[in-house]
Amino acid sequence: MGNCCHGRRGQTQIRSPAVNYVQITEEQRLQMLDRIGVDSVDQLYATLPPQCLLGHPLDLPPAQSELQLQNSLHRLGAANRPAGSPDLACFLGAGAYDHFIPATVNSLTAKGEFVTAYTPYQAEASQGALQAFFEFQTQIARLTGLDVANASLYEGATAVAEAVLMAISVSARRHVLVGETLHPHYRQVLESYLSDLPAELVPLAQTGGRIDEQTVRDALDGDTACLVIQSPNVYGQIEDWSALFAAAHKQDRTLTIAVPNPIACALLKRPGDCGADIAAGEGQPLGIPLQYGGPYLGLFAARRHLMRKLPGRLVGQTVDGDGRRGFCLTLQTREQHIRGAKATSNVCTNQGLLALRATVYLSAMGKQGLRDAALQCYHKAHYAASKITALDGYQLAHDGPFFHEFMVDCPVYAQSIIDAGRQRDIAPGIDCAKLGIGNENQLLIAVTEKRTAGQIDQLCALLQETNC
């Protein structure tokens, strides 16, 4: 808006000052180019191949006023259909789920001192942040049934990769046994991590959507560093962690890595109770919205004897000289100024804000509330499965136990069901072929505590009508 001022005769005049919001003026740009020794910005890119250059101006719309721009962005935003919207029946899953988030999570974590927080470098001066991370570690250790948890990692896939790197370092071995029931995106990230290392990824074939104990026994050898098993796995099936990990431990120094769903940990046996040495996975279900695929939260917990090899940061509780409770940064496995080349991990930060969301979520839900949410997921998913399998042409792809996600064999292409659902405000699931875990006629369906019986009935009606 322009400035208002009064003329000599009382008339109101509107002036539009020429304000340049560009950081660098043209004069400054020329001075910089002159100091560099070139005549134009184009000369800076002269060594690039022609095919890497645009060759024409950007196709941008005409400039708009601030009001016009706000209205344009509002119209664009109104076209979005967020998966977590109350108007959309969301049955999407495969690692990112539409769970209920108590209002207190948004209310507390939206405070300015939390939103702007970064991982502390002058740690002891950041008592509030350290306490929040300490509480987070405590909750994740309890949730996984393990002794110690770090102050978070980036997301599930890299958390699993860090767990494998730690196992290779601790065991001094090279073979990594990975169930094919691990999420394919996690496997891709793991393959990237191991591609330039003296390590070998050994895939374990699935049978009926699960990993068989004998398959693990046959793959074990004297150079096996670890076994990686996700449960519930990418098919939604519950693996027998206890039997698989017991088989792996028969090989001396072989570590076991569980990839859990944190909500399922409130209902099923925890990784630590099943013999896991390490638990690593995705924390998105713990009070974090789907938010277009990220950012998310990496969880990492382990047994006490592995503590000094933990990636990332570990916050501890202590007392000061006056006996007052305080918090300190106890371990940092990778810090340029501390460990350098001796670092056991490249991770040097944490997802502070999202770890805080998980902390507030777990505190608000409590032990019983989290179990209630898990129970609702379980029962609603099984109700949905029973309704779907009663439809002509639809059946479960696997007959093993599942938590809140299951794969369905459909009589039509999964994509045609997804396209039809889009017209009815239903996200019916994920095309298994596109995810890389099945064929074009298979649909992966997830049912959380947010889904109602009415929405499940709408899904069934969609499946039935698509088959007609």
C-alpha cells in the first residue's frame, strides 16, 4: 500500500514509493561481477553444457499485488485434498498413517520457543530443550522395551540404515540379512548406504507375507552382522520376532534389528521383549501429521552395551554442584570438533520439533490411551477386512495375523479403485504394484482409530461398485 499525505489544499494524495525488495541492487551486482572479473552472470555458467541451460526466460505469470497474490495462493490451497482432512476417508498407509492427534500437541508445540529451537551446541545452556529430549528418550525406551534411546534421527529409512551401520561396526562382520517384508523404500536407502562399503545385503524371501525361521537359519553364516525384520511388515503382517531373533542369536555376535510400528508397540510384544538388540523405525504415527510425506521422525533404541555406538545424540540427567537436577549432552557419536575421523555415525543433529511432538503426544495419550488407540486400530482393521472379503471377487492376499493394515486381492486394477475413490472423497489405499510389493490387482489398506464404521461401509460400497 502507498503512503498517504495531505497536499497544500487539503487534498489527499496517494504515493507509491519505489521500494526494491531485491536483496542486491543492480549497482551492487555490477560491482561484484567487476571484482570477480567477468562482464555478466551468464559468463559464470559458460562452462556448463548447453543442454543444462534453460535458454529462455522462466514462464512466470505477471507480477501481482500482495492482495492479489494472497487470493491466488488461497485458491491454490483450496484445491488441495489433505489425506488427514475430516472430509476424506483415508485408508492410506505403508509407513505413513492418518492417526488422531490431540489438540494439546499442536497447542504446546506451536509455542515460539519450540518452533525456533535447533539442536543445542552449547548444550548445558539449553536446559529446556535437553529436558524435552531426555523425556523423549525415556518414552521411546519404554515403548520399545530397550535400555536406551537417542534424541531422534531424521526418519525411519535412515534410522534403519544407521542401525545396520552400527551392527556392522560392533560385530566387525559384513553380511546384512534383510527380510523382503521390509518396506521397499527402506531397502533402497539401505542399499545406497551399503553400496560403497565392504558389506553385502542378503535378501530373505518371504513366504505368505512373512519371513520363515528356516529361511533365516539357512542364510546365517560366520560373517553375518545382523538380521533386519520389520513387524508389522510392509504387507501389514505380524512377524514372529521372538523365533527369528532367537535363530539369529545362535550365530555368535550377530545382532538383531527390529523395525516396529510405535502404535503397535502398545498392543503387541515390544522389540526388546522379543530379543531385539536394536529397534529403529518411523515415529510419524506419534502425533505427527502426514504433511505431504515429511518431515518425519526417526526412532532409535538399543541395549545398554551398545550405548557408546548409538548414532546421533544421547541426553543424560545429572545434578549440579548444588545438587539440583540438570541435563547434559552425554554422548555425541559424531561431532567435527570432538571425534572427527573416529566418529561412528555421520548424524550430527536431531528432529527436535518432531521429537517434541512425539513427547507431548505420548504424554497426552498416556499408557492406556495409546493402548486404546492401538486396540481401535486392530479391531477396526479386522472389521474392515471381514466386510471386504465378503464382497464378490475380493480376498486377503495373506492369511497371517495383522495389526491395522492388510493387502487385498482385487478383481479389478487397484488404480481404477483409487481413481473412483477420488471422486467420492475416499482414499481407498495404495496400489501395491506402484509401491513395489505386489501386482496391479492388489490394494494395501490401512485402518486407523480415526476411521468410522460409516467410512468403512463407504469403502466397501466403492469396492463393490467398481467391480460391477
